[in-house]
Amino acid sequence: METWVSVAIRPDIVRRSLKVALLVGTILVGINYWDRIIEGSLTGGDGIKMLLTYFVPYGVSTYASVSAVMSDKG
């Protein structure tokens, strides 16, 4: 039986999660930081927060994909 981590690092799961993170993360960054981006007033802290914004949809997508795969096998 595959472990949760072994499923999470499968290339198809990683590829799907990266696509979701890129799309959803970009939308969220646009919503939350568009005014600072246009003004050019981003700080280093904003950059870190923007990067972290991509991790949330990656994690959610990975969790959902792994849960679906493992429930099909169980």
C-alpha cells in the first residue's frame, strides 16, 4: 500500500498541484496586491507573503488529490 507522502510526490499529483497553485496563487496575489504592484510600493515582506500565497493552493490541491487516490484504493 502506498503511503500518503509517496502519493503526494507522484509526478502527476505534483504537476496538477503546481498548475492549480500557479493559477489560483496568481489570482490571489492579484486580488491582494494589485494596488501595490501598480504603485510599485511592494516591500520585501510583501514578496515573502506573495510567495507564500502560492503554497496554500498547492497544499489544498495536493491534499485533495492524495485523498481521492487513496480513497479509490481503500
